[in-house]
Amino acid sequence: MSLATTADFLVIGAGAAGASAGYELAALGAVVVLEQEERPGVHATGRSAALFSETYGNAAVRALTRASRSFLTDAPDGFSETALLRPRGALFIAGEAELEALEALAAAERATGAFVGLSGEEVRARVPILRSEASTAGLYEAGAMDIDVDALHQGYLRGLRRRGGRVVVNAGVARLRRERGVWVAETGAGDFAAPIVINAAGAWADKVAGLARLGAIGLSPKRRTVAVVDGPDAAFADWPLVIEAGERFYFKPEAGRLLISPADETASEPCDAQPEDLDVAIAADRIETATTLTIRRISHRWAGLRTFAPDRTPVCGFDPRTEGFFWLAGQGGYGIQTSPALAQLTAHLIARSSGDPDPISAELSPDRLLKGSPPLASTAP
């Protein structure tokens, strides 16, 4: 066996989670990020609909998103040559059947003032193609923004390299063992060793835990389908993202066309997700039903996996069953917009810069998913 390359931290996965964690950890020590594909960001990161919304997700996700805004609006000097956020707005719409869901959204954000309530006429003034029966009322989130995902991801990767970190591609982990106080990852690109490993493998995170002889924590990859279609004849570039309150579809302007989705969540094994014709057809049908748009051609389609913990809250913290194994997984569809806060929290917890965990870190800890699981015996020889 070849001599392992050593570091202070091994990060498994170079998508948004792994790249952002690597960036923050590179300020603390030597980092190696291992990526199974030939380039970072092939899967979920490269297929995101790319919206920053402080009203999206459960309370923990919304808190992480709000904590990420300052980084995204005022990134460190040299991080990116372009703005990471651009104004977009988000418009939640409801027909009669969805009014209860719309009210629940409004109630959840009443204290923050994130939403402005709109009548049906006001909704259709903003997006004229909406049919009246699909837009009885609405909520407008002015603070929702488009995220330049590539600029953010590349900023993290450049930043970690500037700090001395290394990204190794074509380095899928085949074995992961702990011996003599360090984790050793065996990959096709060589062996790598560090006392702390960060599991940021997205849809593959439970499989990585299996390689480490840890049981799965119950992460569930879900396929989300997206397509791009021609927009209406009238100008629409400045429209907000439109999402049904019941989350059965959404659409938004994208590079001169409309990006559409049926907001599907289809259980999937970890894989290179591909769109299915039925899901694309469902998206087109739902949007044609809710609008006056006629969709004649699908110019592009894709799918990605959004991986959720059972409670739909991200997992961020050390596994209590062993030493030096840190989870950064289960970000669902919120991983891009929460990456600054989760990466900073990861570095904070690993550096042990405080004593007792604060409420948000306790809520994100893998402990909550492992109640009753006994500690594992040491894997050291």
C-alpha cells in the first residue's frame, strides 16, 4: 500500500457543502477535499434552481439562511468578481384550495415582515399570465434573490486553495477506516489520512458512513425535475419566481426563457439523476393549467437529488459513536443558500471554540437521529 497523503481534515465531497467547509477549515489547518467525479459540483450543486429565500424550509433552515445572508451580500475581498446575489423576489400564489397553505406561510413569517400580502388582482399585475382561479391571493417576498451558484462554488474552491487546501478529483472513497487516531480514506487517486473526516457527500453520505462502519442515519435522496421552456411574447425577465403555496409547481425567468418544475420529490438511490418524461409532462401540465402559457417545446431538462434527514433539518456535527467523524449532510433543497452558515458552524464546532453547544448546533447534531444507538467499538487495530 502506498504511503497516505496526510492532512488535518479530510472532506468527502466537493459540492457546495464540501467546498464551503473546506474553505472555512483551511483557515484552521491542512485540508484535502476528495471528489468522486472528474470535477466538483456535478450533482446537486450544479443542478440547483438557485434561489435565496429566507422563508423556505423549516425554522432551523430559515435561521441558517438568514445567518448566511451577510456572507452572500458582502463576501470577503477577492472571493468573487461578480455579485453572488441578484434581485428576483418570490411570489407565492394560491387558488381557493391553497388559501389555507398560504395563510400558514404568512403566519410563520408574520413576526419577520418577510411577506407582503397581495390580492388576486395585485398578483396578476406582477405576473399577467396567471389565471384568476390559480391566483386568488398571494404573498410577495421582496428579499428573495437569485444566487450565482457557480460564482459561489468557484469562490469557495479558489479560496480554499489560496489557503493551502487541495481538491482531488476522481477520488471516490472505496474504503474508510480509523487506525492509530486517524481516518484513512482509500481512493483511486491514492490514500489520504487525517484525524478528522467531514462527510459532505450529499446523496452518498449514508454510504460513506457505511464505509466507516457506522450505521446510516436515515438520509433520503429525492429527485427534483427541472425544464426550460420558451416564455410568453410579453417581457418577463423581471418577473419574480412564482411558486404555488402547496408547492406543486414553480417557475421563474432564466436566461431569456422560463425554468419550470413540478416540485417533485421522488425517492431515489444515490445516482446521476436523470429527468423522466412523466415528471416533465406534469410540470408543463400544471403550469399550463395555472397560466395562459402554451408550452410547445422543452428546450432543456435535467434532474438533481435533494437529500433530506427524516426531520428535513440539516445534519451538522460529530457522530457520537466514534471519534473524528463529522456529518455535514441532509441539506435538502437548501444547501446552496445555507452553505455559508453551515460551513462556519462546521469550523466552529471542529475548532471547539466554545463549551456547551448553542441551541442551533444542538438542533443540527446527528445525536437527534441516533437516540438509542450504542457507541461503536474502536476500529483501531
